[in-house]
Amino acid sequence: MSSLCLIQASAQSSLSCAASLDTLYDLLKKLPSFRQQMKGDKGKEYAKIYTMARQEAAGLSGSLQCFLLQSRLVLPLNDNHVFFYQRPELDYKYEQLKDPAYLEQWRQIPWYCDFPRVRLSLDSLKLVLSAKPADSLEGVYWYGNLLQAGLFRTEKKDSLVAVVLYSAMINWEPGQLAFILHEAGPDRLRAWHAQLVTKNFMLYRNERFVNGGLAKGGWKKDPGRKNFADIPPAEPKFSLNWLTNDIQYLRLGSFSTFPQSLKESGEFYERIRDSLTAGTLILDLRNNGGGGFKASMKYLKMLKAFVKKGKIYALINQGTYSNAEQFAILLRREEHVLMLGQTTDGTMAYGNNYGNTHYFGGGRLALYPTDMKDDGDFLSYEDIGLRPDIKLKADSNWIEQVLAIIAGQ
């Protein structure tokens, strides 16, 4: 299980690998996070990483090896808003794969025939991994009911690879490489996931193993297991209601600054701005994907005023992200505020105002950069997240858990 044999899709010459590495280096040097972090000895060490990668690029000819090599320039930057990924070799929709004529044409391209594979006995692998405990990172994972993969350690003990064991999707075959993980520290994973449909690899700098699955990749050991840490998708983004005679529940599910979202958020705020009259408030920030203070600041001011006379129990989870994390950190500094649930995502120090993506490497590579500085001194939380004051269990209703905690105080 320690032998990993990768056959590359479209070959990339060592010359183009080195050239795209140079382009990536130039792009990264312009980031606010690079200018803030890569100074002094850290800057010298980073220059060495680039020099060594440049030398290794001369000996590479495969697109995935080159992508993994180039990722070494992204990983030292503590900036999880930066997104580095391969562009699809063939940009198609899953529905197209149901067309027999298209499928036959698609199967002839080298990218399909030579997709990275792991050479080992899949039956033996599944047998060994099925015996792994539920809290082990190694094991058998599912992506819904579409794919099953076995995740195992390589000879390098902090690195793991996942191989497809079963596929209900015609664009995947058993034996193909699904994703790669690297353990960077306690609760910190660097991940290279292949996109489910187009199968291009993407770097997720802050993947986590939580509730028996991978938060970013969507792979779960038990897809049927109910996860109360996440708020149900059907729940409205904004709501306010009474739970008891003295406890209100406020759901803030987004701080998006897109015009329609700002309108929705602003209208909700106007309806409830004078309605927080209970002594205790349960604030639900689960799966709030962030946005900006243009949307969230009015709520922060409202809640800071509330805690002068009441108490807030705020729910946070792995899906509490970006500006929602900043919001939670600033609110937590007030008295009479407790954070409950899970550690947040850890992507908050920087951001992107303009949404510009840079394409390079012959159009096969892409970098979504950051252009915002860390104006709120959030860097100490980047990659770590905001830890809750009280952890909640994922196997039972979080609102009921909080009500029990309140009743016991």
C-alpha cells in the first residue's frame, strides 16, 4: 500500500513547468500576505524553496507532478483565501457524458486514458482500510453514493493518498487517484482534490477531518450519518423567533455583499433591529460563508448593544468562514458572549475585492489571488480558526444542546 504509481494525463514539458513556476512566483510576490509575511529570514527561506523547486522543475514532465511542485510556493503563505488549481483538460458538463457518441469521443483523449492511477490490489486495500476505526484519518470514504475511495498512508507517514474503489460515475474508474492529503500539524491538512466531474486537481490549503469526513472535499466515512453541526440547507438565511419566554433565536446565515444579498440582509435588519428584547439570545452563525463588513457591521453594532443587558450564545462551526469568522472574533471580545460548537474554518485574515483570476501555464493553471490587507489583526487566527468556548456534539440537535446548557447555568 505504500507504492504510488502516477501516470500523468497531458504531459507538460519541463520547460513549461519551469516557466509557469516563474509566473506563479511573480504573482504570489504581489500579494498583501506575501509582503506582510515573507520578510527577513522567512523571505530568505521562501527564496530557497523557489530555487529548489525551479531546479526540480527541469526534471518533470507530468502535469500533476508539476502542479504539486508549484504548490510548494503557495503552502508557506498563511493566506487561505488564495486558491490555486488546475483548469480542466476538457470543460464539459456531467449531462454530456450520457451521450454515447460524445462519450466515445471523450474516451479517446489521452487525458482520459492516462489519468493518475494507484497500482495496488484494491480488494486487499479495501479489506485493510475497512478495519480502521471511525476516528482514524485512514479508511474507506464515500462521496455521496457516487464514489467510494480508500485513503491510506504512503511511505512518508504525514502523506496520504486516496484511490477510487467503486464508481457510479462513468468518468471515474477504480484505481484512479481521487485526492492527496498532507498532515501539516494537529487538525491541519493540505489537500489536493480532483473535481468530481472535470477531474482537475485543486489545492485546499486548510482541509480538515471533522465529523468523520473531509470538510472541503465532501468525502465522508459514513454518508448516512446525520450531522447536526451543519445547519439544514433548507433553513432560511435570516430568521428571528422565540424559543422560550426569555430566549430568542437569531439566524445570520450570510454576510454577502452582492447587491441582491445586501438588499435581503438590509431589509431583514430593518425588520428586527428593535426586536431583540429577550434576556438571552442564541445567535446562529453556522455555515455563514462570510462576505464583508458592509453587510455585517450593522449586525455587530446591534449585538454589541444587546449584550449590555443580555447574554449571547453564538453557534459556530467548520462552515463559519471569512467575514463571519471576523464577526465572531470581534463579538467574542464583548462580555456576556459565549461561542459554542466547532472551530471555525480559519480563512479570514485576507480577502479579494476584485475577483480577478490569473490564468497561466498555457491556460492550464489558475490562481485566484487576494488583494486585501489584514486590517483587523486576524492573522493569528488564520489556518487555526476561532475555537469555541464550549464544544457541542455533532450527533444531536445543537439548539437543544444549547438550551440544556443555558438551563444548567
